[in-house]
Amino acid sequence: MRGRHLSLGAFGEDAAARWYERAGYDVVGRNWRCAFGELDLVVCRGPLVVFCEVKTRSSDRFGSPAEAVTYRKRVRLRRLAAEWLAGCEGAPGRQVRFDVAAVHAGTVEVIEDAF
């Protein structure tokens, strides 16, 4: 079961990355990790840096993928983004946005500026 779960997650992250690339973004980070956790996708377009949490589901049995991004998860993502930006030379002056990519049944829905 664990291997299937990881495969599903990788599928969703690949689909979301392709969505951003088609929309003119550059993928600058995938599965970036530090002591506080992991960022799924970091994408840029001009001065904008987008931190995207990707949630993939094979069914809606446990709710929609986007519903899995709880308040606690959002707080953690903000902290991770601050860590990523601290290590980025060109970070000052950048605009920041947090998106959620909900992948379900092969469809990618990106909720821009989700929180």
C-alpha cells in the first residue's frame, strides 16, 4: 500500500509541474526538504515565487484533495517557504503566493492564492 501511495503522490506532483510549465512558470524546486518538512513544488514566473502543495487522491472517499490542506499544514508551509526564501539569493523583492494543486482522476485543479 505504501508504494502505491508514493506512486500516486509522484503522479500528482508530475501532473501539477506540467500544469505550471504549460502556464509559463519555471519549476525551480521539487520535494525540497529541510528540518521542518518538505515543499512539493516551488515555481517562478518573473518576480513571483509560488509554493504549491500538491494533494492527489484516487477517490473522494476522504474528501476532496484540497480539503487535506488544513490550518496546521498551512502554518507549516509558510515556515518552509520562509526557510526556502532565506536560502535564495534573489529572494528580496519577490512576490510570494501559496497555491494548492488538487489532483483527482487525472484532472489538475490549481487553486491560486489558496491561503
